[in-house]
Amino acid sequence: MLMAIIKKELLQLRRDPRLIGLIVVMPLLLLILFGIALKLEPQNVKMAYYDGDRSFFTNLIKTGLWSDGYFDLYEVASKEEIIEEIRSGHAKAGLYINNEFSALLIDNQQPHITFFVDGTMPSLTTAMKYNSNSATDESVTNDMYFTDAEAENVVIAQDPFIMDTEILFNPDEKETWFFLPGVIGVLIMQIALILTGISVVREREKKTLEQLLVTPMSKTTFVIGKLLPYIIIAVADFYFILAAGWLLFDLPQPVSHLLLFFLALIFVAVMISLGLLISLIARTQQQAMFIAIFIIVPSILLSGFIFPLEAIPDIVRPISYVIPFTYFVEIIRALLIKQTHFQDLITSFVSLTAFALLFVSVSIVKFRQTL
Amino acid sequence: MKMIKAVNITKRFDRLTAVNNVSLQVDKGQIFGLLGPNAAGKTTVIRMLCGIIECDEGEISLNDKNIKKAKTDFGYVAQHFGQYEDLSVRENLQFYAQMYNVTDEQRLQSLLDRYELTKFRDNLAGTLSGGYKRRLALACALAHEPEILFLDEPTAGIDPLTRKLLWDDFYRLSTEGKTLFVTTHYMEEAQRCHQLAFLSAGEKVAEGTPETIKHALNNAIVYSTNIPYLPKLRDALIQMKGMMLVNQFGNELRLVVTSQITQTELESIIHSVTGKPVPLQVSEPNLEDVFIALTQKEIDSPC
């Protein structure tokens, strides 16, 4: 009897070639993708610098930071601009050198430079702090010792300059602040994809679709009618989860409640319409679930939610940018933690809206009024 | 007036031709029965007529309109229960009515009454028995007062009493001027239709009223006699060249043969197998004789 059940299950599996494709091809694709993509070594992290000294010595420091490929340096006009660049997300790190650096260095007065780090992504923060050591590396500092001919020889040479690290936006490096906004997105993504992912395919399996197709409804009516109720439910759910985050984990308030609402609405619309699209493609509820997982897992790993985007190699990076969740993670961190201004988030908002429109229109095209 | 008109419709699924060059016409107020064994293509035909399967070739018009424009002119009851099991009877009816912009509560109530669903109005559709599910499906299909009603095996798996009630209702609808298109494989139901067409392996093999279609076998002759079932006799008869059908009903044996077999030949074979003389009577062909004889190539063993 046991063998009979086992055999029956295997036979049934074999009758669903699409499912077999999903359980064979999906893991292989994801394995290769993650194998290439997942590294904890950020490369070419954008770093805004202000160098008031512009000397041979400060060039040594910048070269030290740049040469290993960790940081991609560009110049801004002031210390305030460095912080603004990081707030807007253009840069993840910053370097400030004031105009007295060489003078103090030559005087052996141990000048200070400031290394700014975006604190909203602790994994990146840690990696950046570690990589910033290349600024104080021996190859940089070797040429910075000035001995006074009359002074006594010191046994242990002190560091010629001191680099202070200043963590911006999440000074305590609270990991809940880092993860929680993204977690809300992950939960909403799951809820939305599963809610609508089965909505059409269930009607197909339960044979109610056939009865619905003879009615005079248009494709657009069907698609919008399927989307709207779930969008409302998922937005409500978003605020429910967020409220729990505020209550339980002391999550900061957003810079703008209106923007947060738009984010919730647009992101939910993207996910609900993507779910509907899955439901239109899948032939069984099982297939729909698999496709949903196939979307959720890379979204979590490649969106910058856990691993910084800077650590994802250039060849895989385009995939990160076709994942809607990437934009959500960026915006929600900006709104809750970095208090970024709207104009710096326009591109991300526009991208998310484009995804929503794309998925809705493809759903309308894809929905066929025949069986 | 022709309410349903299909001209040379054909549907292929991959390599299989499910429906091949079928033409049908149904007059207003008629009950039209499409008969055929399982897999003959009945459901494909009805789905094409309702526009939920596109035909590969041919033309269909309903009430003189293209199907897409005729969506409010017809109602459809699918073979499988297609209403929402997790909605109540009333919610289902309201939903289907609203899909056609019908909000007349009085009309919906009269439908509930007509199909004796009032006492179940707040029950979930999934909890109804098979017979009541069928009534609900019918009520939903009629919510918008369509001119044409398509019913795919409306009485399959339904007890004889409910079946009779449903048929009484079909007649009532027909006298109200509605056109009904019914698929079935029950002979007693075929008998009740005004017009019939037989479908076999996707092709129309006969058409007419229940009376005229009985003569669709052309020169075939039907013999009957009273004799209990004998496997040996059946095997011997079935091997005869010109034997179209060997059909046993309890103690009645019915034989449909072409004119190349004579009554004497048959009687002598029966005599030689049973060891006693059995006289045969010439009978009128009935619908089942015609149906099985015309479609049996597709069913492996007759009777």
C-alpha cells in the first residue's frame, strides 16, 4: 500500500512537465545566479570627498582608498555636501579632509580626517569600515613621517594622522533599523503574491472561470476587479505590520507620511499585479506557488535588502534593477531612516510605478477570454 | 427565426480534430438536443457556441449576431458546477445578475422561488446537493433573461425525479419562447427534444426530429426476441457480417442488421447456439438502436 501511494505521487508529478521544469530549472538557475552574485565584498562603493588640502599627502590617502577598487571617489564642494550625497543615496561613504592637513602633518601634529559611512546598511557599513583601513595602510603612511633632526628617536612611531569614522543616519548601527523596513516589504511581497497568485488559477481549477467567461465582462474589468480588493487589503496589511514595527521595535517615523503612503500603494500595486500575472501564466495553484517563490527568493537576496547592492558584481547588477523590491528597499530606508528628500527618490518612485503599469497591462493582454 | 446558427465549425486540439465541419441550426423556442457518446465533441461544440473556445474554421451566430455581441443573449450552464462554492445561493445569483447589470431583486427572488432555492438562499452553494447545485446554476444562467440557454449535460448524475422536474422546466422555458441547446447521452431525454443531432467522433452523423432520426439507419432492420443473456450467443452474432448492433435489455435481445442478413440466418444461428428454436420479431428501431449503431465504432464494445 505504501509503495502504491509513493508510485501514484511520482506518476502524478511526472504528468506536470511545467512543475518538473520549475523544480529542476529554478534551483539550478538560482544557484548559478547566487553563486556569482552573493559576495560580501563591496566593489566601487560611491564615495563623495572634499579635500581642502589638495596635497601630495592627501592624494596618497585617496589613492589608497581607490586603488583596491573598493571605493569610487568623486569630489564635492563641502562637508555638508558629502552628507547630502549620502542622504540622497548617491554616495554610500564620504571622506572629509580639511585644508590644514599637510601643515599639521609636517608639524607632526596628527591631523584628523573624517570617514563618513551610511549607517542604514550595517553589512555595508562594516565592510566599508574594514576597507577604509587602506587609507591608513603603511603604503600610504610610509611617506608621511617627518623627523625633526634634533628630536629624540621614538621607539614606536605614532600614526601620522588619525581617521575618525562617523556613522550617519543609524549611528548605533541598529540592525532592526536596517532590516525591519525591508522585512515589511518582504512580508507584503509574500502576502500579495500568494493572495493574487492563486486567484485566477483557482477559478480555473474550480471551473468557475468557464462560467465567468461567458458573461459580457471586458478584459480590463476582470483584471481591475481582481486587483483592487487585494490592493486595499494589502495596503491595510502594510500599515498593520508597520504599526507593529513602530510599537515593538521603536522604528523611526517617516520623513513624510504622504510619501510613505504612496510607496505602500505603489509597491502593493506592483506586487498584486505581478501576482495576478503569475496566476494568468500558471495552470495549477502549485505552479503559481513555485513561480511566486522563484520571484521572492532572488528579490530578497539581490535587492540590497540583505547584501549591499555594491557587493553584487556588475554582470548580475542589472537583475537587481529589474527587481521591484530593490526600489522599495531603497525608498523605505530613505523615508524611515535617512529622511531623504522626495526629489532624490523620484527615479525610484517612477521605476516602481512603471512596474505596476507594466504588470497591469501585461495582465490585461495576457488574460484570454477563452478557455 | 434561427436563434443558433453554426456553419461548418471545426476545432482541432494539437493533432486531434475534436469537431469536424459541423453545421447546426436551431429555431426560436425549440429544444435542440446534441447527442453523442463521451468524447464525441459535444462539450467542444457547446463551448464554441458560447464563445469560450474559438473555432478554427466556420462561422457562428447567435440571434443573428456575432458571439461577442451576443453575450447578453444567452446563458450557459457548464457541465461541472461552476458557481462559487464559498458564496451563498443568493450571493451567487446576485453576482451573476450583476455581471449582466441586473439588479432587480424581485426577479432574483422569483428565480429562487421557481427553482425551490428560497429555503437555501443563505446556505453556501458548496453545501447543496447535486440536484440543487444544478438548479442554482440554471437560476444563475437565467438571471439576465437570456433568449438562448446552453445546457451541457444538465441532468448528468441527477436522480430521475429531479431530472423530470428540470425537463418540465425546460419545456416551460421553451413555451416562454426561449431556445434551449442541450447536450445529453440519455435516450429518454433525447426523446423529449424537438430536434436532435447525433455527434460521433467530432462529426455529425444524423439529424432530425426524434421520429425521423429513427430511420437514419436507412435499410437496417431491427429484430427482437425474449431470451436471457448468453455470452456465447452474443459472440456468435457479433461476428456475422452485416451485424450492426447486438443489444440486450434484461431478457430482451435486440439485433440491428443490414439487409444482407436474413431473418432465417439469424434464427438458425440462435438455434445452433441455444439448442432450441427462438422466433424473432421485426421491430421499430428505437433511438438507442440508432444511437449505438451510428456511434459504436467509437465505443469499443457495444451493449
